[in-house]
Amino acid sequence: MTHPFTYIDPNAKVASNAKIDPFTVIHGDVQIGEGTWIGSNVTIMEGTRIGKNCRVFPGAVLGAIPQDLKFSGEKTTVEIGDNTTIREFVTINRGTEDRGKTKVGSNCLIMAYSHIAHDCIVGNNCIMSNSVQVAGHVVIGDWAIIGGVSAIHQFVHVGQHTFIAGGSLVSKDVPPFIKAVRNPLSYGGVNSVGLKRRGFSLDQINHIHDIYRIIYNKGLNTTQAIDFIEEEITASDERDDIVTFIRESGRGIIKRFTKGANDED
């Protein structure tokens, strides 16, 4: 159902049962899936692909060109999975020639005033609280939760099942399954509560604890810790995810917290 005060370009492909509220503008080369609701005063620009049963709240702008001076007009996309909610005044920019797309997975909640820049990849079941700012080329794993007013530096990787505290400045990679807290952003322990809620067993959680004790408590550098883990810790999906993430880290991982002048506690 489309309100008569809505503009939809004739080249856009909008499912017949999608609901588009008044004063919204949908450009050409846009796809909107079945059961999706687009609120009023939304702008959906060329190259945007929105899945089924999504909700896009008033004021959001999806698919604007990248805020990147190297962008030269190449054909790129924004891709939004199914059952994802995008709240008021969220902005998600198209990709550049680097990845060709910006992607947000299924079952995500992107809260008001958040920004996701060009070439970001956001996994499934992620939550970004209000005013999270994500720079270009960031990768965020499944089930990550980012606290409000956090800023993530370009090219950072955030692992799956992580929790990042509100107001964080994220300039290093955040390995999977952990909490990232304090200023400067530091390892805050395993995200045990989140893992329990998602069905991880006590044995799995203790196994993850054992791995991170080696990384952060044993007095080894990162390379030594990873070598030790591969030699001494029983192989598992969790172990392999952690080891692979850290070995492939381009910016280095966050460190153990050390009391310093920048911390207010």
C-alpha cells in the first residue's frame, strides 16, 4: 500500500504488500521486500536493497553516496537483510569500489541517529544503540551489541557475540565473545551473560574463559599467546574463531586494562 503523497520512481521494485507512508521518496534501482514498512519522510536512494518484513522509521536516509572523496560514481549498493529495524534518522551509505556494497544483516536493530558508512559489513542479530557512528570498511560480527554514542574507527573489526560499552572509542579490533569497556577501550572479560542467553553451554563459556586468560593474563605477547593456545587448548569452533580473528587482525586487538590517567574509575 502506497500513500498518494509518496514518490516512487517507476524503476523501483516494491513488493505489492509493502507499506509506504506519506512524504517518502524512493529513487530508481531500489528493491523493497514483502511485508516491509517504510515510515514517512524516509529517503531511499539508488542501489538500496531492503529485505522482507523490515521496518524503516521516519527520517532515515538509505543508499546515499559515500562520504569518501575517492568515490567516482561507481555503481554500488546498500543491502539490508530480512526482519531488520532501522530507527529514526539512521543513515547508511552505499559502498565504494573497495567492496561494492554496504551490508546490514537480518534481525538487526539499528537505533536512532546511528550512521553506517561505506563498505561496512554488519552481521545478523546485531544491535546498535542510539547515535553509534561507524566509519568506512568496518566489519561487525553476528550478535554484536554496540552501546550508544560509540564511535568505531575505519577498518576496525568487531568479533561475533561482543558487547561494547556505551560511549566507547573503538580504534582497535575487538575479538569475539568478549566485553569491551573503559577508556581507553580494554578487555573487560568474557561476555558470559550474552553467551548464556544465546544458548552457549557452561563448558563452552569456561573454554572461552580459559583461552582469554592465556591471551590477557599469562604475560605473553599476542603471538606467543596464540601459539600457546593452538598447542595446549583443545580444538573447538570457539578456539578457532578466536585464533583466526586475532591472526587476521589488521589493527591489532584491544589490550588488557591498565589503570591510567584517562580512566575515571
